[in-house]
Amino acid sequence: MASPDDRDDETPVEFAQRIGLRFNNPGLLWRAFTHRSFLNEHKGVLEDNERLEFLGDAVLDFLVGAWLYNHFPEMAEGQLTRLRAALVGNQQLGEFARQLNIGQALRLGKGESESGGNSRTGLLGSTLEALIGAIYLDQGVDAVAILMEPLLEEAVRAVLITRRDHDPKSQLQEWSQAEGLGTPLYRIVSDSGPDHEKCFEIEVVINGQVFGKGTGPSKHLAAKAAAKTSLELIGIS
């Protein structure tokens, strides 16, 4: 797989050529890189990438699950599930997209582009899912595997070394239920900032008591931060 070049932008076709992809139906490739903001500003473009993103998400879940099952034959179901969640999570998908340099081929509306959309983790991860959906429709799951398996090989080692598969929300729930305190409740304390730079503050409530708070650019990341803070307060890391 070729390394990303230093150009500021490229077309989806140039992107595909750079990483060694060939499409039988180039329309699927162009659609995979078309954000809804581009669609709104170009009336001749008929479809954005959101349906492909939906399909790619399902394909990726299956592919990563099968890959982990075959590569870790002795691993228990619970850890396989946590590993898959770490590998298909938004943060990791954004990192995969950066490794492929997907951002420079994105088709964004002017406002989305000027606000840094082509470097935003969530948008990059969603585009990668759309690309996976397009490859699957064009060539099948084996072609998706050729693209993703080298990325998974490297990422799974990092996940295991850094223990990113140990999701703090899952750990906190296991502790809370083992203590007979029920399921943790995540409550939004505040949210601020424009849509492209949101900051959420979330607190964890267990058995009516606030345990910890966390902040992040999304509700999901703020909740994880709150769970991590709670684990540290009760002496679990």
C-alpha cells in the first residue's frame, strides 16, 4: 500500500489509485467521498455517502469479528467483544482514515471544509465506513479484507498494549452491579460551543450518588471520561 503523498487534495479516483484500489463502478467510489454538505451545495449530485456508511458499518463489524475469531483462537468471548468494540470505535476509525489520508479526497461543502471537516475524527471515520460499503458492493468482502487487515494487524497490538479494550463504562457497570448498586446513569450537566466544536460535561450517578464527571467533544467521549474518573475515585484503574 502506497504511503500518503504531500498534496493538499486529490480526487477520489486519485485516492483509489494511490492506495491500489480499482473500482468496477467508479460512481460508488465518488459517492463514498461525498458528504451531505457537498450535496446541499451541488444540485446535480444526487446522493451522499450516508447509506454507504450504514452498510460499511455492518460489513466492518462482521469482518473485524471474523478476523479476531481466527487470529485469537484461545480468547474468551467477552474479550473478543471488547477488542472488536475498540477496533471499530469512532476514535480508531478516524485513525485508520488518517493513515489512509482519506481527508484530502473528501467532497465537502464550503462551510464544512472551512471549519476543518476533512480533519475531524467523526467525519473521517464515517467516510471510511462509506468507503468500505462501496468496496463491498463493488467487489465483495474479500476486497474489504485486503484493505483493512494490514491496518488491523497494527492496531490490535496497540489496543492490547495500552489496554484500550478495557472500556471504562463497562468496567464501572461491572463494579456497580457486583456491589449491588445497580446500573450507572450518565447525565448531561452542560454542553457548549458551536456544532463543530461542542464540549459536553457528563456526570455518573450510581444509586443516587454522583461519582464522577467528565468532558469531551461528544456525549460518548464525555461519558467515557466520567466513567474513568469514577473508576479512579474508587481505586480501580
